[in-house]
Amino acid sequence: MITDKLQKLGQREKVMLWLAGIVILLLLIDKLTMQPVVDAMKWCNSSIKQEEKDLNYNLSVLCKDEEVSAAYAKVEGLLDEAKSRGTATDEIKAQIDLLASATGLMINSMEPRAPVVSKFYDTYAVEIGSFEAQPENLLTFLHRLHKAPGMLRMASLVLEMQSEEQRIKGSMQITKVMVRPSAI
């Protein structure tokens, strides 16, 4: 039946039929074999470009290694290491007492606050509920507090001037950042 119809076709129609068959065969080969290969090559090229970007970024970071190491070496000794949370607060209180007695600041009450825990360090706070000092003694205390090793910092300060006695009364909160031993 099909062969009868094919035999009735003229020479020109047979050639066109063969060409159509070859084109369909080429399209099938393209879709089944070539297109997956081309898609895989596109994916590989995009992966290579992404890896190249990552490599260039990582190389730029590595170029800064000496600069970062030098900067770290400058600040490495600024933070103290906390042996434990209880002893860290006691050390801070002792350091504050020493500074206060050396500068003439009279501390009436001092209480530790709960530390603020971060990933690699803890921030400890001590609340000085009440203190008295001469203005120059308070300024000396604040200056020495700022210059003290271990990054003692004033978090808050409330002052009340006693005009007849030339004394300052107030309260303050002092914080200190300390590195946990496991973070080093």
C-alpha cells in the first residue's frame, strides 16, 4: 500500500521525500544527542565562570593576609581572656576598685550585671550604683578608665552636682569585653 503510493511519486517528489526524511533524522539526532551535549557545555561554562569569580575573590582576600595579620597583631593584646564568668566579674570589680582608690573616687555600691554573650566574646558589666568624688578626681578616674588595659569602657554615667561641697555624686555602668578561652 505505501510502496504503491511511493512508486506512483515522480522523481522530484521522491527526492523531496528523501530530503525531508534526512532533515527529520538530523533534527532527531540534534535533539537527542547534540542538544544535551550543548546544554552540558553551557552549564560547565557557567560553572567555570562562577568558579573563576570565586577564585579571583579568594585570591584578593589572600593578598590581604599580611595586612590583616599586622592589624590583628596590633589589637591582639587589647582583650583579656575570661577564665570563667564568675572570676571575670570579680577581676573587673577589683580593677575598678584599684582605679577608684588611686584617683580618689569613693564607691558606695557596686553590683555585677549579667554578661552579654556573643559568639566569640562576652561583654561583662558592673553597675556602680553610687559614687562621690571631686570633679578633678572624677575626670582622672574616667581618663584612667579609658586608658586601662583590657578595654574597660563607660557605658552610662549619671551625675549630680553638690554645689555647696564641690563634690559630684552619681552612678555609672562600666563594661569590659573579654574573650572566651574556647574562641582563641
